[in-house]
Amino acid sequence: EVVVRANPDFRRDGTDLYARVKVPYPTMVMGGDITIATLDGSVTQRIAQGTQSGTRVRIKGKGVPRVNGVGRGDLFVDLDVDIPVSLTDEQKTALKEYRDSLSRQPGKKKFFGK
């Protein structure tokens, strides 16, 4: 008899696993590496510049081993932007400057043309 223990970090569909990972906003915008937990430990995954929240990445061979012993399923990870709950004054100032710079971009129309 094979006993499969539930893991709150993963959802299983056959030999494939599904997970959600929160990624810091700057990493989603500028790109970079994140660490993702798997059944066998952690792996490093490169995040492309401009990745949108909800993007799904596939990590081949990091799912559940197949019953016949040949290969493994894949791990599919949904990336969610991690919005901070609180910011330092310095972080608030930097974000306000970024927000204000968006309205100064050439060719950018203001809301309702105003």
C-alpha cells in the first residue's frame, strides 16, 4: 500500500504539482532570481524583467515520481507580486517619485485626456 501525505505548499494533479510563490515587486519589474521550494529542496528560478502577477512557470522534473519509476512530473508555479504592508519613509518617497515619473513619460496621455 502506498501512502501519500498531503503537503499544504503544493496541489497535486497526477504527477504534476502546483504551487504559488510571492515575488518581491522589484524582482517582478526588473527581473532576477528567486528561490522556489520543491519536494527535493530548493531551486533557483530566473524571473524575466516585466513579469506580470499570475504568470505561471514550469520547472521540469520537479513533480511527483511516476509509478512506473521512469521520470517525474513537473512543478508549475504561479507567481504573485508581493505587495508590502508597510513601507519606510525612504521607500514611500522612492515609490512616489516613480509614480510621478510615469505621468511625465512622453506620449503618455492622462486619464480622461486631462
